[in-house]
Amino acid sequence: MQQDKILWLVKGVGGLLCVGLGLSVFGEALSRKISGDGWFWIGTASLVIFNFGLCLMFDSHNHQTRLTKLEQEN
């Protein structure tokens, strides 16, 4: 149960950080596209980081649901 709390916290916070980082990198890619510089790879990386953050947040929700279920059984 303690391990689920730690995983819930780490994945939740990590997911939020990755979503924010992905959006920031996306802004950089957008800025590069407007100025005519190379933007494709940095834009792709931004989407990967953003989606990874969403996956971490959803997985964190699974750990929270499991914690709630274990607390109700006790």
C-alpha cells in the first residue's frame, strides 16, 4: 500500500511536469516554424513528451483508484 502511494505521487507529479514541458517545447517548435528554422524534430519531441505526461497522469489515477479500493476493504 505504501508503494502505491509513492507511485501515485511520483507518476502524478511527473506527469504534470512532462505535460508542462511538452507544451513549452511545443511553443519553441512553433517559434522556430514561424522564424523559418528547423522545427520538425523538436515538434515531434514535444508531442512525445506531452503524450508521455498524459500517460503518466492516467496511470497515476489507476494507482489512486487501487489505493481507494484497498482503504475501503480495510
